[in-house]
Amino acid sequence: MTEDRDNRTDLFYFTPLPSWVCDMKTFRILDVNQAAQQLYGYGNEEYVNLTVQDLTAEDGDLKTYSTICKTDYNGGILNFGIFTH
């Protein structure tokens, strides 16, 4: 079981696709992988002081919120598609 968890953790941190984990209620960023840090130029400490709203373009805010608010979240991974940011 620990090995499976380690593999999932490695997959998140070392995937070439920028990814972050956020709190579904506050939109606060909880964790971010190396690809996101390299692409956007924020370090991990900077990311955890941001919210999803901080990373979306103003015209993307409505799409972001409407997509997240319509989601029936019961755990697991969610992919919201491509957003302008």
C-alpha cells in the first residue's frame, strides 16, 4: 500500500504537466508540482499563499467558478479542462 501511495505521489510531483491541488471550498492552493513551479515561476512557498482566483485571468474567473461550483465533489481527482490564466 505504501509503494502505491509513493508511486502516485511521484506521478503528481514529476509529471511534465503543471498541476496543483486546491481546497474546494476556499480555492486556496495546497500543493503544486515541479512543472507548475517551473512554468509559472512561483516557488512552493509562494503558491501556498495563492488561490485559484490569483492564477486565473479576469475573463476566466466566471468559467472557473461556475465549473467548480457545479461539480459534485465526493473525493478523487477532478479535471476542469483548459483555462486561460
